[in-house]
Amino acid sequence: MIMRLKEAENEMLKKENRRRFINAAKELMEYENLQDISVRKIAQKAGFHNSTTYLYFKNLDQLIMLASMKYFCDYSHALNIISQRSLPPIDNFMLIWACFLDTALKEPFIFYNFFFGKNSDNLYDIIKMYYDLFPEEREQFSKDIEAMYFGKDFTERCLFILRPLISEGTSVTEENLYMLNEISVGYCKYKLELKCQDPSLDSEKIKEETLSAFSYLFGL
């Protein structure tokens, strides 16, 4: 009984320390470029020694990915609202993309790194770990949006919301589904790259151009 209690206390301490590291990283991300953030800076801000970081995280990249989830609050809340509306697939598709672009274009470097960086091939583990640590930030989604939100990578996430368009009289078919999805993912990546290269670009214009391109591509 005493041993189980001690184990529970240790787990609570680990969780609290991980939260402190993530919050410290997020604070640094608000005024420093991603490439300038180091383990030393995060640990110092969180009140720990550098080496302590590796007791709780695999590496700096994992910690940065987790801290990036702090920027998902507006997006996930918007998805919660969409989930409650039971929209037709085409409206659902366009609105989800609009919400994503609104959020991503505000912080293009962070979202580009999260979805297209070197550690973006298994987002599910990052997202699950984050909400295990911060359950109070977890929003409720419809079944379809839940599947999309927890997709393992950006390509899979996009595929989840594109597939329902097959039966809606669009240009999307079983035969061209994966090809069209790859084109749309590549186009979104390109637009985010442009915003990263020149932050002064009009976000609303980029959003409208992207949605117009998707309408044309998918025959909406």
C-alpha cells in the first residue's frame, strides 16, 4: 500500500515537472526563434539543471513539439464548435481548413515545424502525451473530427476530411483520392513556407488563395 502510494506520488511529480518544462518552453517560444531555443534555456526557465530535461523528454525536439500544442487552443476550440453543427461534408471540409489556416498563419514557423518538420511523422504520440499532461485543454470533437485531429501525420489528417467528399458530387473519387490529397498537402506546405519566408505577407489573402485552390482542385 505504501509502495503504491509512493509510486503515485512519483508519477504526479513527473507530470508536474513535465508541465513546468513545457510551459517554460512555450514562454520562450513567444519571443525567441525556434532555432535559438536550447535545453539550457528551457531548463533554466523551468528551474532545473540541463540534465534533468532528459529524465522527462527524449530530446529538445520532442519538448518543442509538445510546447507547440499550446498554440492549438483556438484551433481545437473552433473544431469543437464545428463538431456541434453537423454540417454537410463540403461545408465541414472548407470550414475545418479555414480554421486551420486562420491559426497556422498566425504562427507559421511553429505550425510548419509541427506538421512538416523532422519529427512530424508521428503526431499522435505527441498529441496524446500533451493531453495526458494537460487534460483541461482537451476539447470534445465529433467522431470524424476526432479521427482527423489525432491522425499520425498531416497527410493522414487531411485524408480523413477529404474522403467524405467522394459521395458529394465533387471531383474526388476513390481512384484519385490519394493523389488529390498529396497535392493539397503540398500546396498547404508551400503556402506556409511562403509565410515563414516573408511574415509580412497578408494572411487573409493566403487563406483565401488556398481555399480557392482547394475549391478548384476538388470541384466544390
